[in-house]
Amino acid sequence: EKSRSELPCLYAGTFIDRVGHGTCKGKSEVDKDFIGIEDKAKKCPEGKILCNPLIYGLKVGKDEAKPADPKAKKPEGAKTATEVICVSPGGGATAACNKESEKANSKDSAIKLIRENKEKWNDFRKKAEAFISFEYKDTLSKTLKAKGVTDKITDERLKDLKITQDALRSKLKKINESLNPEDRVSIPEEKATSAK
């Protein structure tokens, strides 16, 4: 059996190592070696959590709304996605990232970042495929029960897991549409459940 601290933690679309007693804590900035994001745009404001730019892309930054140089030959209305997407911490952060990235229309910037950060994408893809598998729910359930976690808390955790898995599957299906077949995430189809 895996301990809870060994199970993947997905927070706002980012896989994170658990801290302390298996706590899953979100990140507020992009890794230093992440390609395609300017340093000034790699960090969330205080109190916000980073949405993984590999799947949520970037949004148009405040500085990009108006050209800095009025003489610049930027097409009328053209804006460049330059800032990471951030959300409030807490349950449902992955679903909140889905919503914010849809508002920001950030899919193209996500695809560009995937292509520029191939090694990071391959690592993410491998973890995502394991996380969204339907077997993961059984693993988490067995782990929690082995630790003596009550049925009520286990049910709450499994409900939260399903919401997170569904949000991630939904986002990855959209990302897959724009990726070469070898770069796509394998997404399992929902199994029909029989009535008990």
C-alpha cells in the first residue's frame, strides 16, 4: 500500500510533492527553468495560487492592454498573453483554473508553452495519466481506510478527487485537440456504473 504522502497531489493543475503530514499545498510561482514566460510574470499576487501554465496557458497582462510605445507597429487590438493565471486557494482550484483559462482564451499560449517545455510536458503527462485513471480512486480509498480515516472523510476526499479528475480530464481533452498524437494525454473513457 502507498502512504498518502506518496500519492500524487494535484493543485490548480500542478502536481506537487506533499508537505508535512501529506498536506497538498499549491504553488504561487512558476519554476525558474520554465521557458516562455518572462520573469516578471512568473509569480501570482500574494494570497493566490498558480494555475499550471502548461494546461491553462497565460492571460493578457495589464501592461499589454495598451501598447507601451504608441508608435509601435502592433496590429489594432492585438494583445499578447503574458501573465500566469492565478486563483484563490482552496477546494475546487483546478475547476477554477479551467474557468479562468476559458475566460482568458488561453489555449494557444498553453500549446506554445507545451512545445517550448517538452520535458516538463512529458513529466506532467505521465503523472496526469496515472491521476485521471479510474484505478486511482480505488488506491486513494484503500490508502485512507488503511490509515483509519472515517468513511465520511473518505467519501468527502473521493468526491473532491472526482471533481478534480473531471476538471482535469475536461481541460486535457481540449488541449489534446491541438497536440500531435505523440504528445497527447491518454484519457480513459468514463465507465458505466451499474446500479447497486
